[in-house]
Amino acid sequence: MQICGLQKTTLLDYPGKVAATVFIAGCNYRCPFCHNMNLVEKENRPPVIEEAEIFSFLKKRAGILDGVCITGGEPLLNAELADFISGIKELGLSVKLDTNGTRPDMLKELAEDGLIDYVAMDIKSSPDSYALVTGVKDPGLDKVKESIAFLMNGRLDYEFRTTVIKEYHNEYCFKRIGEMIRGCQNYYLQSFTDSDHVKDHSLNACRREELLLAVKLLEAYNVKAFIRGTDI
């Protein structure tokens, strides 16, 4: 498992908690809007941080940090993840996992073993646009839907979230997403912003009015949607 980044303190990534964020390299998607593409493509990855260094830092922050966010890339591709999280839990810290939902088997295993406390799962787009938005021919949509069902029918705290892009998301798209996550009460829309590591710099953000329209559309599917992190 390659840890290629550590954000020592965040008040935003883990709802209600002071946390650190650990970035794990590698992903099975190639989303052209990804802010962490440097973690995805091997040739651009930052230096690896040893696990011992991570744990040394976490021990020093005892009493300050409430939890650790684990993100990527796609963390669930790593077989060593469970052991790593076990070490974090032994320090008395909560764990939030970010995932694209393509590994429901490992997601379920971590949940059943009590190793994760909160899951943030990306909903990339409507089912018929998943390949386009994720940049791969087979995005594993059946696995994604399995993860959605597991989270919605389980006891884990979770949220779904979508990075909204003018070129990819429209009224039709949000209606189809509404069908996928019908009844979800914790769905966040976050407008795309460009950055150095984004692969396609021609993409554009949606205005707040467009996000508000999506929120309204989703009400028909009993989806409680929120807008996160935009002043547009």
C-alpha cells in the first residue's frame, strides 16, 4: 500500500470531527476531473510515506485528533488496508473512508469488522454515463449499485456525493441518480473546480442556481440533497 500524502489537520473532510487525511495511491477509474490524478498515474506520484511515520504522527496528536480520513485514489483496492485501519482504531480514532463503491466486498468486510465509522461514496453520474465520466470502458456499475444498497440498508453513517460538471450533469442525469439512491437523506453536490492535477482543463463548473435546480429535482425521489463548498 502506497501512502503518498498526509493532511495533518482538517475540519472539513470528516463531518463533526477534527481529523487528519491520509492519501493512498492507485485507482481503477480515470475521471478527467479528479483533483488527485497525481495519485492515480504512477509516473506523477509523490514520494511514499512509510506507515510508521503516519502512526508516529497520529500518536503525537493524541487528544487533538478525533479521526482519520482515508482517501485516494481508491483505498479499497489495497489488501493491506484492513491492517492499516486496525492500527488507527487501536489509537482510539474514528475512521472515515472515501470510496467509488467498486469494491463492495471489501467495504462490507471492513464494516462487519468494525473498522470504519463513516463512508463517503462518490456517485459519478447517471448509469448510462458512468463509463464516460469515469474514463474507463467497464466502470463496474453493478458493484457500485451493490455498495449503494449496502450503505442505504445498513447501520453505517454515510453520505453520497457528486462532483457536478456542466459538460456531464444535467436534469436527465439527476433524475437517473435519484432513481439509484431513492430515499437517501445525505447526498452532497459539490461543484467542480479546476486545479493543477485535473486531466481535462476544458471542463466547467455549474452555477449555484443549477445546483439548486438539481436539489429540487431530487426531492421527487425522496433524496435530501445539499450543496457543499461553492460560492458560485
